[in-house]
Amino acid sequence: MRCSKSTPPSSKSGQASAPACAAISCRACSTWMTASSSCWTWSACCRPRSWNNWSHRPSRLRPWRALKFKDVCLMTSALSERAFLQLQRFFADASGIQLASGKQTLVASRLRKRVELLGLPSFDAYCDHLSMPGNEDERQRAIDLLTTNETYFFREPAHFEMLSRLLRGPLSTGAIRIWSAACSTGEEPYSIAMSLADLRPDGNWEVVASDLSSRALDAARSGMFRMQRLELMPAGYLQRFCLRGTGKYAGNLLVQRTLRQKVRVLMHNLLDSGAMLGRFDVVFLRNALIYFDAAKKQAILSRVIDQLLPGGLLFVGHSESLHGHRLPLQRVDKAVYRRI
Ligand SMILES: C[S@@+](CC[C@H](N)C(=O)[O-])C[C@H]1O[C@@H](n2cnc3c(N)ncnc32)[C@H](O)[C@@H]1O
């Protein structure tokens, strides 16, 4: 393990006592080093604020604690037809996704804890609460709970193999912009950033990561992930681009700050124009289209393609078909299209 034997910026006495937030502790030699060093550990002080927010809810938000478990279960066990229709309409307006009838169990399971936490007697009462003026935060929370955020590092590796070929060939020089257009909790944009950092060490690139779920975006911004489903990550990337959590963060990894700084994370609804984001050489729009009906899919694709430079590439999920859509795209490979 390489580490500088320097004193942390916050220590005046010359003794490494309390860690500065930008410093990490090397367990091997007990000296301090910056997060950009090659030591593969980080200390608890480096945790991002959002992680804190997420894991420590104030107890005043837990009125249900005073209730007996069986009462709570009785209160919210049934999702009425009226409540389901209201939630269906709310989510379709917000995201463009139509929750199919038959998804009542899914919706109830995703929202039940929240309804209980608020101390509300039923899903109907929750719908009333959602529609009250000024309850934007609650509406965002409901969107967070209703979206499906399944993702993992280097998912659908054929796309990353193609990206590597591009970065060694036509995209080996010049500025590059890549958009992860439904980035979820961030594994996709950081996979892209790792590929770029590896093959374009000049740093003349940027990754933009967007999603509709603020909770997913908080996770993406934190750059902290469970150490799981990493089997598709190329050998050496974990040690090169991530720090391993110790102590209470054991079992987690933190993407290195230099890489986190290259990924711009922001909220963007795919139903809206992406003009403010600028234009891109490559767009990853994967495993999101599958949730939309044909008309919404066409509208979203048109908006996303508007942000592709001529000749730019669009990657969609391997299970997503563009068949039947009239779009200025030419198929290049499975789930890869070029803007014409
Ligand atoms: C299954 S994840 C896909 C994550 C990643 N692209 C991948 O392939 O692993 C789908 C994401 O689409 C997002 N999403 C759904 N509707 C959206 C919308 N209208 N605008 C932006 N993002 C949306 C969800 O929040 C979710 O994070």
C-alpha cells in the first residue's frame, strides 16, 4: 500500500488525531492521506451528507412507533380501487408511466411503510395528503417509491465493450460528452466514467447522469455503493477507481472523488426537452423505455435523439425494441443505434 506520511490538513499538533473530511485513514500505517491516494480504504468521516440523511430519520417522523403492529397492518392492508386509480393517475402525470391494473399489490407494498410512517389511516388518506397544495416533497417521495431503480455496474457488458472500442478508435481524441439518461442510483454513469478514465486519461470528457427519482440521485451523488454485483466490473477497476469502506462502512465502496467530480448528476424528466443539457456523442437510455407505452416511448426517444450529435450513438436496453418507431436512427448493433 502506498501512502504519503504527511500530516492531515486539520491537524495542528502534527499528530493524526481527528480526520479531516477530505482525508482518509490508512489502516496499515495509521497516517493520513487524501482520498486521491492509492490506499483503498476510507474512514467514517468521509461519508457524504446524503448518506447521513438517508439512514438517520428523526424520530418525530415515526408516530407509528407508538402503534401496535397489528393495528398498523389492519389500517393500510387494503388499497382501495379509488386510491389505486388516483395513484395511477398521479404517477402517469409525473413520470409518463402507466401502472397497469393488476399492479395493486406492488403499489401497496411500495407505499405501505410511508403511509404508516405518516400515521395515516389508509391509502385513501395518503392520496388526499398527496394532492394537498404545498406537498411537493411528499409527491417527490411517492415518485421515488414508485419508480423501479434496479441497476448494477457494467450491466449489459456488450455496450461497455463497444464503448471501449469507440474510445480506442473514433472517440480517442477530442472532447466527449456522454449522457446516462435514466441513471438510477449511479452504477451506470460511474461505469461509463471508469471506462473513460481508463481509456481517455486526458480527462477531456464529461458524463451527465439524470433521473426522475431524487432518492436515486442522492445515492448517485454520494458515490457510495454496496459491494455486491461487481462481477462484471473489469479486473483492476475496483482497486483503481474505488475506496473500500472500513468499520461501520465495511461492505461498501466509495467511487473516488476525482471520478465523482467528472459525473454531473441532475434531475431530468424524460418527458421534458433535454435542450438545457446540451448535445452528446453517446446517450445511454437503458432499461427505462420498457416502462412506457408506444406513444410515450416515441415522444421520449424523439426528445433524447434531439440531444444526440449527428453520428452520435444511442444505447438502449437489450430487451428494449425500437421496432415500429419512426426515428432518425440507423441500427449499428444489437441495442445500439446511430443518429442520421
Ligand atoms: C431500471 S432503472 C435503469 C437504470 C440504468 N439505466 C440501467 O440500465 O441499469 C429505470 C430508471 O428510469 C427512471 N425513470 C422512470 N421514469 C422516468 C422519467 N419520466 N424521467 C426520468 N427518469 C425516469 C427511474 O427512476 C429509474 O431509475
